[in-house]
Amino acid sequence: MTFDTCQGEERDVILYSMVATQLNDKLAYVFPKSLEDADEVDHILRQQRLKVGFSRAKERIHFFLSKPIEDFSGAIGKALQHFKGVLEKAKTAPGPADTDPKSPMEKKLLAWLNQTQLMQTFGDYIEIDSQYPIGEYLRQLDPSYQHPNYKVDFLLKISGAGKSVSIIIEYDGFKEHFTDLDEVDASNYGLYMKPDDVERQKVLESYGYRFLRVNRFNLGKDPVRTLDERLARMAHEALQATKPHPFVDKVKEQTNGLANGDMRQCSACGEVQSIDEFRDMKLASGYGRKCQSCKKAGRQRQRRVRVAGSRRG
């Protein structure tokens, strides 16, 4: 597939080949020289090619380069520099400025997390994201996701022994997350959480995430030690679990299937299915873009339209 043939298609994982030599850089003839607006038709077409090509990946992009990014010029050079910056930023631990400015406790929570023995010992195996747009992420993975675009205070990803666990950490402000404030205390706060928060947690747990709720009632006298013990216990239990979450299994199966060509995403219903469901010997490639179910439904609609038209005639 080339940048000119991917219009209207998407994939979870896309490999981009940017192979070029210093003396024979054909990329200069494919992409625009700059990202600035221009009136020339050729420039507009090249800009469109760049935008369409780089917007086809839903989950992950792999670039194959034959020279350092710094040696790429023009618009393609700026695009590659952008993706390099995104990758470098993702590897950088969040700081106080990355937390919600409306929630001062998030800054404290981040500081406590960084002081835990877990982070001090296994920091190389842990990734922390602040204000993570988890709803947007899940919507890209799961076409059937119909919930809000949730954001979580922190998403902690721990890897080890060939497994990984994702823990959502939320700080629940007293006034913002509890009802009947005069009745709430350390013995019953779980009963007075706002329904929206409970539903949100249930939704995200259904996708395999573990939840660590932090509030004034469960931090204890030593917040760092309390967080360390709770996180270590949750991580140990999750990594020792032998039964993977079904949604995680489904995503892995689909990602691997799309990568090796055993599966394909239907352009009509959006479902990822076996490549056999797209077999169409009328086409030169032997496979179509729509699954058999969608094609059958389309033929039935056309048949009903023809019957209705003949009756009117």
C-alpha cells in the first residue's frame, strides 16, 4: 500500500517505509517541500497525501528509516521530527505542571508516587501518564465503545515477567466525589461515592484496568508508605494472575491478525474479522473491503429498493 492508495482505510498498526539515500531521495518528489499553505495544485495534493498517510494508524506507527531523522528535509522531515518528539515526551515522567491545575492534591499525589519504594526500585519497568485520555484511547481500540471520553488522574503501567498491568490512580476530593458530606467518615466513605464515579470505575474495570482510589480517608499517616503497600500488592496480584482479561486477549488477537494479514477491518461495520470473511473472487486481489455480512445486507437493501421501485411503476 502506498500513501496514494490508503484513502478511507485505517489499521491498528502501520509500518511506514522512509528508505532513501543521500543521492537518491525520491521522498522529495512525494511529499511537499514545506507545510505552509500554497495555491499550487501539486503542493496541495502533496499536503493532502501527507495528512492522509499519517492519519491511517489507529494504535501504533513504526517508521523504517535509512538515515538519521535530522537528514530528512522539507515537510517529511518536520513530520518525522514531530513523531520523534511525541515518542521522547512519552518516555519522560510527568511533572507537577502535567497534573490538573484545578486539583492541587494531584501534585502531592504525584510526589508521593515518585517517593515510593516501588518507583525507586522498579522505576525502569514503570511508566506513569498524567491526565491520560483513556476514553479516547479505548474508543480507538474498541469500535463499540459508547462511553464518555474519560480522563484519569494517573495511569500506571508496570511490566514484568513477560506480563504487564495497568493501574488507574484517582484522587477523590471530598466535595467533588462524595454525597451526603455530613454522613461520610472513614468507616463508610465507600457507600457515599457519587454514582458517576462508581459507573466510571466499573466501565474501565470491564476493560481490564485496576483501580486505586485515593482520598483523605485511606491515605493514612504516611501517604508514601500507604501508596507503596497498596500498589505493590495490586501489581503482584495482577502479574501473578494466570487468566488474562478477555478484552486484552481480543485486542492482542486482532492486532496480531491485522499485522500478519490474517484479519481485516470491514470498511462498513468497522468490525475486525478473519480474512476469509472478505474473500471475493470477482476482484483481482481476491479480497474486498467489506465483510460478507455487510455485502449481504447491501444486496438485500438493493433488492428491496428495486422491488419498491417496480411496484411504484
